[in-house]
Amino acid sequence: MKLFFLFSLFLISIISDAQTNLIKNGGFEYDLTNWNGQENGALSPYDKKSGKNSALINQYTGAEWRAFDQTVSIAKNTYAVECSAWMKAEGIENQKEDYKAAAVIIEFTNSADKQVGTETIARAKGTTDWVNYKKAIKVPADAKKIRVMLALAQTNGTVFFDDIKITTLSEEAFSKLNSEAK
């Protein structure tokens, strides 16, 4: 009986520590399902970080804004979130402005869908191999939703995205991550 009790406590601690990805189809295993802006890119079964696909955006002329995005709700009393994304760049043109690059950006919105905060998670120019970008962000007090944007922002080249995740963090977990980063 004592062994069963200890085993049960172990299972409960594992389950309660598990983090759920708020992003649906972040690995692009189900085509571009759950992503807006499907006309801006395609799937790549050839160049991917894991699974069967990655998403890609390429543009050779025009240097327009091209992006996929997905909006998810934030649970009440969420203290912080951690965004993680794998990104690979090929021939992204270097522009004067820093924001003109391959990017992963999150935007916090309130109940009226007004922006209350924004964070750049990743930015790349030139050519890179797959890089895992990760950032923990405190959720603004009045934020109700998060919009994640995977973009080729007003420049030319090709960018691949895979394994996009947003998980919630407690105040303790957020503080621990920030103290480790220093």
C-alpha cells in the first residue's frame, strides 16, 4: 500500500508539472490547419526540424510582409508564458531596419482585441541552420489572447518554421528562468 501511495504521488507530480502547448499544430503535421495566412507560404516535407513537415515562407521580389499567425486564449491569472520556436533562414536580405527580417513575434491583446503588448521572440537575416529561439514573457495584466506571427517581414529570402510552442509559466517558474538567464 505504501508503495502504491508513493507511486501515485510520483505520477501526480509528473502530470501537474507537464506543460500544455497552447498552439495547435505547431509542428505543421496537419498541413497548415489552425494557421491564418496560408496563402503566404507552404509546407516543406524536405527541410524540417522534426516530424513530417515544416512551414516556409519565401519571397524573391517585392519585400512585402508575409506571415502565418494563430491566436490563442490565455487562461485567467496566467502570470507568464514561454514561447519557443525553431527557425531556419536561407538568403534573407539584409535591410537597414532591424525589423525587416525573418521573425517570430507574439502580440498580447485585451478583450476588445486591442494590442496591449508585443515581443519579438526571434529575428534572423542571411543564412542560418535550425536555431531554437526561446523567450519567457510576463503577461500584461489586461491580456486575454496571444497572437503568434511567423513572418518574413518586408524582406526577401526563405524562412522555415517548426515546433512552435507557447506554454504557461507560474510566477515561480518565470522568476527561476529569469534568474538563470542572468
